[in-house]
Amino acid sequence: MSGNDSVVSLRDVDVHFENRRGMLDLFGEPETVHAVDDITLDIPENDVVAVIGESGCGKTTLGKTALGLQRPTNGTVSFRGQDVWEARDGADDVDIPYDDIRRALQIIHQDPGSSLNPNQTVMATLLQPLKRWKPDLSRQEKEARILGMLQEVGMTPAEDYAYRFPHQLSGGEQQRTALVRALLMEPDLILADEAVSALDVSLRVEMMDLMLELQEQFDTSFLFISHNLSNARYLAGQADGRLAIMYLGEIVEIGPCEEVLADPHHPYTKVLKWATPDLEVKHGDIEDPPVRGVDIPDPTNPPSGCRFHTRCPEARDHCVRTSVPSIDVGEDRNVACFRADEDSEYWDTHPLPDETAGDTGGEETT
């Protein structure tokens, strides 16, 4: 799918941060954290993309960059073909004003309680977006719309919940309130950043089912960020969406959810599947973890070549020397692994000795 057909498109996006470890580094050269590196991603209408990876891999940074909340170091982010940052910076000949882009791209946080004003009732909180974006509606019409949305998400009787304060709501009710606030903006894309991870297990499926119901009703796309493969698999699988596997700032595998899990092509995807107890494991699958080391390399000094080579049991000399391209392995499915290309030089080089697994950094060569 081309970027012009998508709600949001990222092209060759990098996000790098300068990091100082403390006062001793105040006058020294700061380290550069490679939070996101060379990511290209299209999110079409009514789509679900679930991004999964270990903590610190850059998932949240990627999500905020897609919403225009984080300026990329390199690359472009566009909304329906309009460069988001050109619009935000007031460039000439802008087709879509930045205010319209901002309304169309919404976020639900992991901790909804912290994003809700503790001194305002649910009704007062939900009136705010309507006052700005629907000024033509009367107060009565605004309140009726809010009550209808509360009813839609199962907060009944709506008149009762509308005049409660956040501390009078459960975690699930707070999250539903945050979802209603986002939907009142009539968004094209919602970033759900660990939006169900703080809920009890019994409420997670209920919340994800609600998100899917409302997605279909409002034609909204979701970019779902999670460290939990089971949650990502459920949401993306139910929506016939895609699973994006992220490692150390890069998307290493992406494709239809059930295809990726049924036949993972990247060794890191196999690690995540092995580490998720409630995913089905075929009889005869290896019982030992399919990884050489548990430590994630320092993002200020990522490994050369394939960044997973320091932990990958399938790594060879070629993986150390050469950056990995994104290889098309099926319809709407890509993987960044030399093993996906039967003609790769990878097959003519030697497996890495065990001691090479300790080499966690270095300059890339090609």
C-alpha cells in the first residue's frame, strides 16, 4: 500500500536522543541513543498494527513519532500525504492544517488516571474536546453525545458515571473514559500505548473487545503498543491486523498476525513466541530458549550489521559485517533477516563462535 492511500506514513524515520549519564558527563560529549532507526511503515484506514518488543526497544518513541508528538531526527511522517512537521512549522502550501492533523491523531496512555484531571468530573473532562472541535453544538447536544458514548462503552447508567470524579472510577472505567475522550475527536488513528497492561487480566480482553467494536463503528485505526505478545496477538488477530516485531530501534518482522506467529521468520520473533507461555507450541519445538544471551545491547552503541547477531543462535560472519535489508517474504509481510534470502552471502560465511556473542557494539561496514 502506498503512503498516499494511508492515514499515517513513516518513511526512513530515525529518532535519536542525546543522553548524559550525570554531572560527570556535563562537559563531555553526550551519548546518542538510537531509539528508532530507519523505519518505514504505512497505517491504512480501519487498520490495527500491534508493535511488540522488549522494554527499551523504542516502541513508545515510534508511536509518538507516528502521531507527530516526537519530531524525527531524519525521515518524514505524513498524514494523508501531508508532511506533519511542515504543517506544524507553518510551511506554505499546506493542504491539511496542523490543528486538523492533531485532532485526527489521538492517544490513550497506559495510566489513564494520570491523564484525567482529578478535579473534574467525567462530564467536565469530556466536554473539553467538544467545546473546541464542535462549537456549533449546544451544551445540551454536547452532553447528550457524551452520555451516548458512555452508554456505548458500557458505563451505565451514563448519568451516574458522568458526574463521578476519576478517583471514583475503577481502572477499567478510567480507561473507558480515556477511550471516549479520544473517540469524541472523531480520530483517524489512536495510539494505544500499553493501554491494557495496567488492567486485571479479566478486564484486558473486555477492553480490547471494546476497542475492536468501536474501531469498526468509527472507522478508526489503532497503533497498539505492548510488551505482552498475548495482548498484541489477541487485538491484531481479532482485527485481521498486523504484528510488528521491534528490536533495538528497528522493525525486524512485520506481517499478518497469525502468519507471523504460525511461521516466524526472524529469530527474535521466535524468542518472543518461546517466552510467551500461553501461545501454542508445536510438539517437538525446541525447549531451550532460542537465544544466545539475555542482555539487550546498549542503544548508545548498537551492534554492527544485524543488531540481533549478539544474541542470535543462527548468526554468521555476514551478520556482523552487513546491515540487513527488509526482505519481502509474502503479501504485506517483511523480515530483516539474511536467512529469508536464499541467495544471500550469509549462507557462504561461517557461524559465529560462542565468544562473539559478547561483542555488543561497533561500526557498521558493508
